[in-house]
Amino acid sequence: VQLVESGGGLVQPGASLRLSCSASGFTFRNSCLYWVPQAPGKGLEWVSTATFGATTFYAASVKGRFTITRDNAKNTVYLQMNSLKPEDTAVYYCVRDLTTMDGSTWGTRTAGQINKGVGYWGQGTQVTVSS
């Protein structure tokens, strides 16, 4: 399993970025995929899910600003990030098999503590929002 993120960068508040996560080594179309940022000095924070049926979920902090999409033909999941804020600054990870600290599959939940030691994680892409 391999997940490779790209598209991060340094932008000003109010700008947009589109993150991409290219996947390989598993049946992409059958997998739920997640975006999980980690801000400097802070813990992991789930922000978005795309189920294998393309149903989407968002954290309240990004709803209306971020859009997750998937292209099963390209084995790629995207995160369109609009109206970026300084508090969006983080390393953004693409994840398959996101798991909670108690060992449960994240599934379609919208809150919980994330276990980074389980599942498949990309290397992350840095997003910095600053004037």
C-alpha cells in the first residue's frame, strides 16, 4: 500500500489549494479514504472522509470551505481547500484504514482520537497559511 500526497504550499489567508493523494497497492474503489491534518505542536485532527460510495463527511471547522472528491479511474483522492485560514496550517495526511485509539475502524464517524500507529498513511504535505 502506498499513498503519496502533493499540492501543499505557502499561501495567504483566503487563498485556495488542492491537495492530491495518489494511491497504489490496494483496491482503491473499495476503500474509504481520509484527510487528517496535524498542526504544529498539536494532535491529529480528522477533517474529511470519502467513502467507497463517494459519500463525504467534513469536520465542522472545514465544512463549506473544503471539498473531498475521488477519481477511482486515477486512484486519486483530492481535497479542495478554499478560503484558507491561518489555523488550517498543518501537515495534511492521506489515510486508509483510519483507526481510533481504542482500535475501532473510523468508518463514518466525525469525532474521536486517532491512532497514527495503525492503518496506512502517506508522508504528508505541508500547508502553510500566512500573510
